[in-house]
Amino acid sequence: MGERFYGVQALRFAAATAVVVTHAVDLAGTRLGLETALVGGTLENFGTVGVDLFFVISGFIIATTTQGQTGVGAAGAFLWRRFRRVAPIYWLLSLPILIGMARGGTLSPEVAAATFLFWPFSGLEMTFPALGPGWTLCFEMLFYAGFGLAIAGGRRVGWGLVGAYAAMLAAGLVVAAPVLRFWGAPIIVEFLLGVGIAWVWRSAPRRLGLWAVGLALAGFGLGLVFGYDGVDDVRALNDPWNGLRRMVIWGLPSALLVFGVVRMERTDRAPGRLSRAAAFMGDASYSIYLVHVLVIRALGRLFESGMVGLPGDAVVGLTVIASLAAGAVVHVWIERPMLKLMRPCPGGRGLERPRA
């Protein structure tokens, strides 16, 4: 696949930054008790929508980069590529928190299972991994497993898996069971929306891209005006009905935004400096997403010690800048070398990093 979607790269960076901003506001307002411009309104937790945008983008990238791949060998190569891309750096960055929890006696089997096995529902409520954002990787890995089965078994198996998921989603709305809370989570629909975009965007009229972006912005705007209580926190993960609301309020606009950006982009033009910068920060978005938790923990201790005194908005700005910088450094000096060290499977098609 020779195309590179610089608009999608920019969206990946925007999604990671949005999550960082929300957590930075939480540090300043909740943990430090400082006044900030974003505390108290609907913008305070709006950055959480970055997760939904990530999920749609993931579905789009995976479906686009695996077109034409079938069979057990292709499935194995795909799963290995995704594992080496996601798990090693995540486990490495989880180590400081895991060690601290073990020393403090708070490392439970449920947390270990969520962290290492990507299984977040030992009961009816989600157990968060040691590194908080890792909960999203549990759903990523679930999607990868299903997609790998579809590659191995072909289109019929793929549609069968979609049907099985729909049945679990429906059952989970009326039956409370851990496996249904996970395998039938409404938020998984967002991956499938991304897959659908990969199937249809080329055949859609280009003018639909602008309309899609406009509708996406209108959808996000309505949420900001009327609120989105219950979809911006763990309630949307523990309660499938709230999960459906999240998928509609944030998932559908995210899908429209991804479709619009992809459809409007001219992939036949040479990229400029801004596009190349977006490509780099998009590649670094995963490291940013993971490492910002450690940055916030470190800065939180620094600010709580009284050694540095800043107003709330300055704390938010400094935290965001430090997180983005740390993510870029981790991407260049840790993530990339780890990916080079863990070579793709023999016979794989070399798609270890999606060209998005």
C-alpha cells in the first residue's frame, strides 16, 4: 500500500492531544484544586472523545492495510505485527506503575490480567490496567483477534463474527455478564465503522467529504451545547446503555470526521512540511498516549511538593507540552528501536507500521 493519509495522521495526533488535555485539566482542577478555563463546563472532559476517534481510525487503518490478505499465514503475520506494535512498549511503560503497586500491596490479579492479558472485565465493572489508558488496548486487542480470524477464515467467517458480536451486544443490554460487557461492548461498533469507511470511501463522491466533516463538527457541537453526561467516563463502559449513547454521541461524529478527512485528501500530491510534521506526530501519537500518564504523575508530585507554583491554566499548558515532548522522545528513542528489534514474521508483507 503506497498511500499515506496525512489527514488521518493529523487526526491521530489530535486525538492523542485531546486525551492529554483532558487529563491535564483533571490534574490542575481535581488533584491540585486550581482554577482553569476548562473546569466546570462541557469542554472539561470533551477530550475523552479522542479515544472514540482512535477506535474509528484503527478500524480504518487495519482494514485498509490488510486488503487482499487471506489465509492462516496472513492472519498470523497480521497478529504478530499488531502485537509487536502495541504490547511491548505498553508493558515497558507500565513497569514503573506495576512496581509501585507491587511494593504498596495494591497489585491485584484483576489488574495484572487487565495489564498483561488485555482482559478488563473480571466482574461486572471494568478493572483498569496499571497504566490507565491501557483499557483501550484491551478493546484494540479484541478487535485485532476478531480481524485476524476473519483474515484466516475469509469473508464468511468475518460476517459470522459480526453477527456473533451483534448477538452479544443485544444480549448484553438485558443480561449482566462479564464476557458480554467485554465482547459485546457497544464501543466496538466504532472499530466496525472504521472498517466500513475503508470499504466505501473511494467510491463516494468527493463532495461528500466536506458534508461529512460539517456534520461531524455539528454533532460534536451539539454534545458541547446539550452535554454528554454518562458517556465521558467509566459509566459508558460498565453500563451498555450508556455505551450505546457514547457510540451515538461521539462514535458517529468521529466516523463522519474520519470519512470526511480521508475523502477530501489528495493522496497523489507531494506532502509539504506541515503534512510531514503531522505524519511524524501521528506516528508518535501512541507513545504520547501512553507516556503522558507518567508525565502527569511526575508533574503532579512536583506541583504538590510546592517547589513550583503555577496558575491552573499554566499547569495545563506545561503538562500538555511536556507530554507531547516526552511522547516524541519515547517514539524516536524507544518505540522505533523496539520495532526494529522485533522483526516482522517471515513471509509477512512488511506492514508493521500502517501507512496512514
